[in-house]
Amino acid sequence: MAADQPSAGRPHIQRRPLPEPLPRLCADPLLNRLYAARGVQQAGALELRLSRLLPAQDLKGLDAALDRLAQALDRQEHILIVGDFDADGATSTTLMVLALRDLGAQVSYLVPDRFKYGYGLTPAIVDLALSTAYAAGPPRLLVTVDNGISGHEGVAHAHACGLEVIITDHHLSTHAPPPACAVVNPNQPGCAFASKALAGVGVAFYVLAALSTRRRQQGQPGSRLTDYLDLVALGT
């Protein structure tokens, strides 16, 4: 029986044809075959430097988010990260906390129970944020990660309580985004960012990388975001 024909109890195996001649992507013949089998055609596709990432400035709302985060850093305002408990939400939360601390921020985090307080930024989560005791005192700025694009009521309640909100998210929504001071989501209407498949941790990474670059250019401490690429990979 041919190797690519199914047999009882065994899955069908479909062989992918290799291009002839094989592209020479590296010096190892085995790796060349593996890369070719996975559709890699150019050596540049194997480049790991961050310079090959899509430009962060294509993200709608990025500049507004950077301006407000920089203001919070300069004023030493307490920033509260509002995350979620799945892999994307947990890594997004961790990434934001670690990188913002590198930048000198007063930052805490909140991962609410969605079965008690609802999903996304709800009024109940805003109340929870204000009723929780933090070493840095009450928060002044809420930053959502992997959620928030549908949190219209939560943003309105936060504003009524004197809090400002930055939303970083990647989920689709059929409505206009909430009137936060900044919304960064490649899937929001009017965003020109080429990849619509970013995970929430990818959005957070882009925001933090751009913020770190700006702070360094201003002579302020930056963050080595490459140290946290394991979190970005895990969440993705």
C-alpha cells in the first residue's frame, strides 16, 4: 500500500510536494527541506530581528495611548492593568506590568472573575478596581489588555468615577469603540494596521515597544521588550 493512502484506523497522510530545485535558505540540507516543506521561499522569512515587524505607527490610536501613558509616567500616576484569565489575557497582563515597571511606572493589575463581574470592562469591574486596596493608592488610569472593545458601559462608569481608560484589544466588534482616551485595536474601524490577526498580547507588545522607544529618545529609561518575547509567543 502506498504511504499516502489511508488504511483502517489510520489518518490520511497527504504529502506536500517540494519545489525543485530546493531554495538554499541555509547551509543545512535537512533544514532546507523542512523550510521548503513549510512554504518558506526566501531567507528573509527566517530573520528574527524585530526590525522586520510591521510598523507600530499604523495602529490607530497609538499616539494617543503613548501620550497618556507618558503623562502617567511623568506624573507617577497609579496605572491599573485590567486583564483576563486566559493565556492571552494573562500574558498581556504580565507583559504590561513588567514593561511598565521597567519604565518606572506605578502599576498594579486586576484579573477579575468574569463569572462574577462579567467579561471586558464592566461597571462592576470599575467598582472592584476602586474598592481594592493597592500599595500605590487608588488608580488614576485603567489600561485594558485583551478586552475592552465592547466596554461602553464600563468606560462611561469609569469616567463618572474620575478614571481615564486606555483600551488595548484585538477582538472584533460590530459597534464603534468606546469613547476612551485611546483605543488600540487592529480590528477597530479605520485602522490601517496590515495584520488583523494579532493576539491581545501582540497589541500590548506593539504599544509598549513604541512607548519604550519614545522614552529612550527623550533620555528616559526604556524597557528591553526582547526579554519578554517568550510571553508574547505564549499568548499568541
